[in-house]
Amino acid sequence: MYMNERLFVDFLKVKEILWVGINFSQAKFTRTGFDFTQEILQHYFHEWNMLILNDQKKYDIRMSFRKPIMEYNLSTVTKLNKTVKIGECLTRNISMKDVHSDEQMVHYLSELKFPKSLPYALTFVVESFDVSVKTAAIWVAIIKPETQEVVLCEKFLKKPAGFGTRNYWARTFYNVFYDIQSNSFNRWENMVKNP
């Protein structure tokens, strides 16, 4: 986990957050369960991103991140997700070489240019959807778009559930929001209150 404590303290003071979407450009998928065409995989990327916007009561960014005002702009992740090539992201097994360190993820995020309409932006970066161990690895990141600084970056491992590919893996995003709302946000606050 990475946290810029100075920026996180400032983040706690603002009332708005910009949701920039779910980024799949760094993701690996086990071939079993994801042996799709390029078009179908891109369709799922779009569907998972739309779920967050279309069901904001279930995927509650405002409640999870304690921000009464939320805007969204998916332009950056939409472009990134279109760069994903099916032949490069499917693998027989997810191995350690596919796993990003905190430093690698912070560097990757600091290279991205997000819309600057609000002081802070929130994104999820999917590291992997692994059918063999029934687990998703998802990085939660808060960024300051004006300076491209990473405020917070932490990887969550969550189990999927439900029927059909879309709903099965969408459950992992719900589980991340629920974890942040019920536990992790308080943990982050305590880290800056009691350094």
C-alpha cells in the first residue's frame, strides 16, 4: 500500500470526487473463463464500467469515500481499455511476474493524464481476474490530476459471485466498495491521524 499522507489529509477536506472508471489495460485474465473474442472482452470492459454509473446505490462511491458530490469522466480509461489485446492479456495461470508492486503501480498511475475538473480523481486498476483461484486483484487509487501525484494506492483481493460473466466479476467491485465503506476508509483516516 502507498499513501501520500499530506495529500490524503487534503483529500479528506474536499467534498467532491471524480470517478474516472475501471482501467483494464494492465490486467491479466486466466484463459479458462475468458476465452473470448476481442470484441466480447471489450464489451465486458464497457459493461463493468457502465454498472458503476447505472447502479450508484449498489456501487456507492459517495458513501464509500465520504464525498457528497461525485462527477464522472471515463474518457481516459475508455481509451486505455481499447488498447487491450486479447492475445496479450490471456494466460494459462496468473504468476508472480504478472503481479505489480506498489512502486510499479504508483509509477504507472503517475504517468496517466486524468481530467482536471475536480481536485481528486478515483480509479480502479484491475490487475487480474483469476478463475482458477476465484479471485480478482484490483488496485484502488486516488490521484491529484493537476499534478499527476498519487494520493493513495492499495490492492484489494476479492471473490466473485453470481451468475454470468458480467455479474460474477462485477461482484468483486461491489466487494471493494463495501470493504472501503465498512473498514478501509476508517483505517486510512487513522493512518494520518495517528502516524
